[in-house]
Amino acid sequence: MFNLNLNSLKNCRILDCNAGASSFTMHMHQKGYDVTAADMLYGPGPDDIEKITSHDFKTLMDAHKGREDKVEWGFFKNLTEMMDYREKSYKEFYQDYKKSFNHRYVQEKLPDLNFPDKSFHLVLSSHLLFLYDDRLDYEFHLDSIREMLRVSIDEVRIYPIISINGKGKHSSYLKRIIEELGPDYYLDIQPVKYQFRRGADEMLSIKKMNRNRDNCGLLTYDAVEVEGK
Ligand SMILES: C[S@@+](CC[C@H](N)C(=O)[O-])C[C@H]1O[C@@H](n2cnc3c(N)ncnc32)[C@H](O)[C@@H]1O
């Protein structure tokens, strides 16, 4: 989803914002990377989280049945493969959450984050902003992105940039966000290999000007996909 390059992420602090029931944090932690997951879902104990996430998984499964034509098969071969992947991911998340909730998994509700300025080199956000522009208004988008930029040192990446009801087209908020933030940041739409929803093959990268590379060392986080990210 984010064209991540593992080599460039060593010594970096990463925030996965609205990380949900996904296993990216677990995989990265196992490999020795410093990743924090934030989501308004977190906070309840593991048993309650397990009930919520297994219920959400069943809802997702039902929602996709009979809608296979809305999907660009390729990254996943078919619905079964996609659902197997999602099931594995939420179960891995749950096992990791049990071990480290309130530590690696932090309850946070956008558009506010309780982290100090410049806490993370890279902030990632997937499957919330732009995608759900039918229920999250423009102010929420702008405030959330500004907040993610506040807690980031270098860069914020958002995937996907289509609207859920847009038949694969960019969210109408994308252009406004680019115009609004353009004077102060480097904004760039980049192709990614991951694609599930039709048209969802791009991310928005928002880089800070005058970035300080001393902490992380390398010039870019780009390159190889890792664990679905
Ligand atoms: C569709 S899931 C995406 C999860 C994960 N990022 C992924 O790509 O698989 C959306 C997530 O956003 C979280 N969320 C929704 N509104 C939020 C908000 N205002 N602040 C933080 N998280 C939010 C939900 O709890 C849910 O876990």
C-alpha cells in the first residue's frame, strides 16, 4: 500500500494511524522495527477486541459477497484469497494486541492525536481518509492530515485516495487538500502495487520541507512492499 523500503526504515519511528485490526505492526515489531499503532478501536481489553474484530470480519465478508465485480483482482486472486488474508491479519493482530495493548496499540481518535510534535519519522494512514468521504467531511480530512503532519518528522502517506462511492475515481477532497497544503508541503501522488478496490492503486505522499535526515539517515522510505503495506 505504501511502497515501503525496510532498509530505509531502520532507526525510524513509524505511526500506523487508524491501524485497525491489521497485522502490519506485529510483523514490523517482529522484524525489529519501531511501529506504534493508533486507532479509536483500541482501549478495550483483548476479549472485547476479539469480539469486535471477529464481528467486523464477518460483516466485511457479507458485504463483499456478490460484489466481486467491484474489485480489481490481481494482488488477490479472488474473494476467498482476500478473505483468508484478512482473517489471518486480524487474528495476528489480536494475538499481538493481547500482548501489548496500551503499549504498541494506543487508543487515539482523529482529528486529534495525543503525541508530541515530531514524534514519528513516518506516519501511515490507510482505508479511512478519502475512501470514506461520504461520511467524513472535508474539515475532518484537513484537520486529521494536519494533525498527522504535526506528529511527523518527515512524511505522511495516505492510501487509497479514491472515494468509496466514486467508481474508482479520486475523492473530490484530494484536489482541495493538495491545493490547501501545496504551499507548505511537497505533495505527490504515487502508484503502489497493492490494489483491491478498483482504482485504489495510488497513495498520497505529503513530505515536510526542510526535513531533517539526521535521525533516520536515508533519503527515502520508498521501494519495496512489505507485508501488504
Ligand atoms: C477500514 S479500517 C482500516 C484499518 C487498517 N488501516 C487497514 O488498512 O486495514 C478503518 C479503521 O479506522 C478506524 N477509525 C475510524 N474513525 C477513526 C477516527 N476518527 N480516529 C481513529 N481511528 C478511526 C476504525 O476504528 C477502523 O479500525
